[in-house]
Amino acid sequence: MFIPSCAAPPRPFRHINRSRPRRLPSLRTPAPELVILHGYHSTMARQIAPSRSFHRLLTSQHYPTASPAPPPRPLLLPKALSLQLPRRGRRDFVAASAPAPSSPVTETAVGAWGKVSAVLFDMDGVLCDSEEPSRRAAVDVFAEMGVEATVDDFIPFMGTGEANFLGGVARVKEVKDFNPESAKKRFFEIYLDKYAKPNSGIGFPGALELIMECKSAGLKVAVASSADRIKVDANLAAAGLPVSLFDAIVSADAFENLKPAPDIFLAASKNLGVDTNECIVIEDALAGVQAAKAAEIRCIAVTTTLEEDELQQASPVFIRKDIGDISINDILYGGSSAHHNERTENTKNISSLENASPKTLSEATNAEFIENTYSPSSKGQFYEGLLGSRRDILRYGSLGIAFSCFLFTIRNWKAMQFASPKGLLNFFTGGDSSIFASNEGESRSSRVQQIKKYLSDFETGGSATYVPEFPRKLDWLNTAPLQFGRDLKGRVVVLDFWTYCCINCMHVLPDLEFIEKKYKDEPFTVVGVHSAKFDNEKDLEAIRSAVLRYDVTHPVVNDGDMYMWRELGVNSWPTFVVIGPNGKVLAQISGEGHRKDLDDVVGAALEFYEERKLLQNNSLPLALEKDRDNRLITSPLKFPGKLAIDVQNNRLFISDSNHNRIVVTNLDGEFICQVGSSEEGLLDGQFDTASFNRPQGLAYNSKKNILYVADTENHALRVWGFEPATGNEEGYAIL
């Protein structure tokens, strides 16, 4: 089928709103974004919301009866050593021996407290000192809107979820056209960037210790927060609390009704497999205490956000100052006086000894210690138990580590095949990427000078690594076989380690094309080293098809055995390795978004080695695959992507992707017209001047008689229309 050029239509290819098109976010990026056609916006990655029936199940509280958990095993020590030792940084010895200070709320007797199997921790204000930073981030959000707000304005809405946390203040301030989703997105951006950096120390003292004591006592622990999961993860990382500590994490993403509704606590209880009457909630916000009461779960409140009088309105079981003042006995026994008898007795003994003389105190203490600790029976039992425990720990710990290593190796066997000593070293040390240090705010000239100084120090250092030669048995595309010592000597080379199944590897091709075009007259070459992730990707014809489809014009070598990968210590796709004209490895960097870095280092290397007369601009034996493929030479189409049919008007629309145009034929394949000049670009206008960049998806609207086009590489949606009544054709683009 021969498709000639089409005369320009009388009406232009333009935007509906007659303004310059904005670019949509990449639809090919793996980032968790949702693109909406009209008034599109990005939303944060969210958990799958439970069904309405699941919500009804939660609110009904009719759960299957959980199997009773075994009671916590007591720690047996000799009497003289059974004092409860203080947690580091939380309280002194006397405070550890005495009952923890409590509010005037009456503490529960031992028999009335009941069994405890799980603890549900709120996050903000309980585990993390993040309430004040959250309010400051919210103030920043409203400041960007031009609305003046203070941190105190947000206090009534704490613990009710970010949407209501921001929306409540917006209602009070009467903010017009307030978009809670956009405000929440901006809130997370500011909060994570300014206030919740990893290990920034926002955890409350004593939080980690109490969690570990709960786990040691056989209790399950969970985070049950009204914050979105992105904030939960960021806060836990900032507080130095690994996610692996918790048996469950329940966040606001999956719920319509947040605190004071009980849904989050009920879901946490169900996820742990523990009945609500065996759970304890630790909360700081009034809404959280109310939610615990609605879920019929006992609640311990802390006064980190609100005063004690305000918290008592929701009737928590008792109140402590902060999580550092909550003991494991408060959780297991409700802070009852009966359980504290022994500890109180110890306190009385200490108090009575305060008035005794030093000699009496010494004699009494030594006598009791000797009697209880150094009696033959207790001494032998104590050391026998201690040594036995140590042996058990070593034995089972070693077996556990060995089994974990074996299981990891089995589950990651494919990935282990890609490992090498150099690759592991580069993975843990970050590779030789010092040349790609941060360059924000620097001019390109100063950046180039900085890199040239690096290269000068590098050349005089005497510790360079030389690139290995390509094995002679490898297959090449777009060129005859190349050798560093022969063809690439005197050239700056970027080795692009890629595989055609990797979408990230496809994303960096425009960056490489940009650098190739910029330095096309310089002794510079990009060599694609195809390192197959799966066995079927080693097939040369499959690689050739990928080279043709993505219009790769630089040399490509099929390194199916990953020889170069292992020799250079590569550990991920895509990875760039920069080679000097003398064969020395200058730098290595992995991932997307490094166009500027590559541009700077290639430009600096060409200047540096030109000054030292080490460059040689010899021609390479190139023979592009696209010039030798008969299908591409004879076919009028080049990798057509999609079709759309207009049966009523006898038309067929073809996205001729690699020719950057839309071809229109009748249903018999006879050419009618083409939209697009075949030049790569994003340009509106008449059909012979408008341009696309690899258009793909097509959808025809028969009612409006228009064709929608997904202009893939331009990240844009375009529209083409036809008016059969007048014979006028028109095209325009929309967002």
C-alpha cells in the first residue's frame, strides 16, 4: 500500500483552548500516579479501600472468636535480683520501684482489668513527637494559599485525618475553592521535605523500650493512625522505629470514617486476630480516646497534645504524662495497686533505710544479698539457668541466621546470578559516583571546571580501573564488532547497561539521544551493553526488534553472559559507566534523571582530554539496523501502534508511531490523508506542519466526529476533528 503525502487542510491543527499545551505526567513512569483527563491531578499511592460490606462488618463487631493467647511467661530471677530495672533515659531507680504517677482517675483492680493480648499505638503524639511539626507544615500550606493561620488553629482537628485536619481550618477561615486533596498532597510534600527526614529524632523517649517490653511479654503491637500511610512510614523512619517491629499497621487510606469513628481500631484488632476486649489503645487526642471508647477498647491517654482535663471528657481508663511514663505493668494490670504491692514494699524498704546509718544500711543490704544470692542452691540454679539460656540463644540464633540466609538465596536465586564481588561492593558503597556530586545552583561552566579538577586528580592518583575488552564472541548491532584498544581508543565512551524489558532503560534513551546529538562531531560514543535479565531476552532478534522499535542508532552489544556487567561491578538497570580515551573507568551512575550529570561529565572529559592531546576522532564502522531491514524499507508504515475505525464515514485511522503521524485511509486501505509532518515534536497547526512524538492510542467519538490521539512521548492528548457537512477538516489538541 503506497501512501503519498497529503495536501494541507484548510483549517489549522490547534488547541481547543487556543493556548500552549501543558504536558501530562509520563504515563509510562512506574511512579504511583493517577492521571485524570479533565482537570487532571496526581494522587498519592493509596491502599485498596475495603468494601462497604467490610465496613459494616467492622462496625458490627461480630468477629469470629479468636483463639486465646497464652499468658505471658514471667521472668524468673533470684529474689534479690527481681527488682524492676529502669529503662534507659526514662526514670531513676526509685521511680522504677515505685508505682508510676497517675491521674486522679481511679485505677482498676487486678481482677477487673482482664486479659491483655495486644497494644494499639496511635502515632502522632504517642510514638512520635510530630504534632507540632504537622501543625507547622499545615501553616505553611495555608501560607502558600495566602491565608494566615497559626499552629493553635489546628489543635481541635488533631487525630481526625489530614483531610479534616486541613479542611476544618479551611472551613473556619472560610477559604473559598478549597481542594482538600490538593492541600493534602502539598501538606505531605512540605512535611516530608522539612519535618520528617529519616532518623531525625522525633520519637518520644521510651517509645521503643515500651514496644520491646510489650513484645517480650508476648503481646502483639500495632500502629493505628488516622494519618495516611505515607506519613506513617515517614514518621516511623524519622523516629527510628522500624516497620518490622509492628505486627500490623493500619492507616487512614482505607477508611471513609476516621476517628472518632471506631473503624481504624476495629480493623487493627481484626488484623491482629485479637478480640477488642483483649486490646489496649494508647492515644493522645480526644478523637482517638472517643474512637477507642466507641470500639469498646480500654484506652490509656497521654497529655502530649491536650491537658488532662480535656482528655478526661472522653473517660480514658487512666492518664499518663507521655509514653515514657507508661510501664508494662500499666498495660498488663491496669496500674492497679494490688499488682504494685511488691514494688511498693520495695519502695517502703528503701524509704525506711533512708533514715538508717550508713553502717546499718550496708550491713542490712549485704546480709540480704548474701543470704538470697550466694546460698549454694540459688547460686547454682542461677548460673546454670544463665549458662543454659546463653547456649540456647547461640544455638537457635545460629540456626535461625543460617536458615534465613538459605531462604533468601532460594527466593532470590535469579537476582543472585547477577551479583559479583564488585557489584556488591558498589551496591554497599554507592559505586564510583563522586564525580556526579550535587550540582544544584551551580553554573555549567563552574561545574565543568569542578569535574576537570576531579579528572586531573584522578589521572595523577594512580589507582584507576581499566575497562576490560569486549569478548570477541559477542554479537553486535548497528556496527561491526568494536574493541577499546582499537576502535574506541581516543574516544570518551558511555556504556549504557540496559535490557529491553526494563521500562526505566527505555526512559533514558531520550537522554542518551540528546547527548549523542550534542557531541556528534566530537570523539564521543555511546555503546549499549544489553545485559539480559531473563533468558529469553538473550535472543539477538528480539534485541534487534527493540533497537528498531526505539530507533536506537548507537552501537549495541549483546552481552548475554553478563561478562562486562560483572567485570565492572554493575548492579542495576539502567547503569552508565563513563570511560576515558585511555580506557580508564571515570565514573558510574545508576537510574533515571541524569541527563545533566552525563552532559556535564562528557563535556568536561572532552575538554580535559583534548587539552592533553589524548583524543582521536576516528570513524567507527557503523551500519544501522534500520537501514538494513527490508520490512522498514518497503513498508509505508513504521511500527504502527493502534487503530480506530469510523464505519459510518468509511475511514480507518492508523497511528504510524515511528513515523510520528496519523494515517487516514478508507476501509479498503486507500490513502485519504495524513495528520503530522513526520517530524518529531509537539507542534499545532496545519496537518502538514503539525508534529507528534510516537503517537500510540486512538479513540474515535462517532457522536462528535472527532479522533483522540495519545501522543505518547510528548505526554499529551491530542484531538483531530472532521466536518463532513462542509468538507472542512480541523485538528486541535486538548489536555
